[in-house]
Amino acid sequence: MNENIYTHDHFNTWQTCKKRYYFKYIKKLNLPDFTGDYELGKNMHALLDYYLRGHKINHLLQNASEEVKNSWNSIKDHPLLALKNIKTEWGFISRIGDTENWLIGRIDAIFYNSETRKYIIADWKTGKYIPKNVDSNFQHKIYLYAFYNCQKDMNLEFSQDELEFQYIKILDEISVNTIKFCSEKEAEYERIFLKLIKNISEFEYEPNNEKCPLKECVYRNSCFIL
């Protein structure tokens, strides 16, 4: 079953560079990647998770870095945090249609807005790695599709139109990018997933001497070795 499980990083990596996908997910060359601001992201995710579970966080903030404190001060009064929290750090596994392919992931937080009657999938983003082109990014596609199809696992019942995804950039000021869902998008996403999986299964790696177009890629040198 492991060969039939996909995350948004699988699909995003494939779209970015098929050779990179080959090294990372087929050859499984797990090279360290030092390009991301992981410390801030890890600390903010943990802090928000702790807060949404109803725990006091003052003692955590006292020992936090100035960067974490500033990020918390920018998000703490955001209206989203005042909504009903359905779940935080929710891991899912969802089947794609009636195939033997599966999607897995972990959603940062799920809220419910009783005024708009919308379930909101929130994804906290810190640092510079925010999707530049949201339409081509697979994170929201997978999360919307999976959460809608896993709603019974959480004893929920809602339509596609009652669900949306929000990329929430946490810096000095909060910016939100909202993606709405609908039945047409559910069908479209499923077709896209299955088409990508088919392309991946048919891919055959051929080494060449082409210069790697990715400036920040841990597999740059591998392109000329394997």
C-alpha cells in the first residue's frame, strides 16, 4: 500500500521537477534540506496547537524567541481564532475515488463559522515558502478533497459548498488567501490526482547533462551523477 500513498509534496515535487521526484521518492535519496525556516514554523505550529486545545501558553511565550513572540502577537487577535475549533493537527488518510490510491496529510486546524455556515481548513504559513501560484499548488486541493470525503470520520455532515481552505501567512501582518470548494472542484481534483498518478507510474528516468533550473535543490548534483 505504501507505493499508492501520496501527499501534496509528492504532487508539488512532480510538477516542479520530475527528476527531483525521481531522486526523492523513487530512489529515496533523503538529503538534508537547509533552505527552509523550520524553527519558526515548528514553534508557531506547536504554539497554535497548544492554544487551540485550550491550554495556557504564557509560560511558553516567556521562553520564546522574539520572532515567535512577534508572530504570535500578529495572529492572536485574528477573528479566525475566535471561531469554533473543530480539530487541530488532524491527520487524515483518504481514498481517491474507488481506486487503490490514497492521500495522506495533516491539517493544521479546522474551524466552523456559524454565521457563514462554513467549515474552514486553516494552514499556518511562516517564512518565505508561501505558494506563489495557489492555483498550481496541491496542498489545498488534497486537504479539501480529503476532509470532505472523511467528514463522517469526525461525525460531521456538510456539502462541498460549505467548505473552504485558507492559507494564512503569519508575519508582522496577517494575509489570508481563501480557496472555496464545490462539487465541480471535487470532481476536477480527483481527475487531476489520478492523471498525475498515471504519469508518475509511467515515468522512466533518463540522465542528461541539462543544467538544473532550480537554484535551491538538494538534488542538483545528482542530476549529473545518476
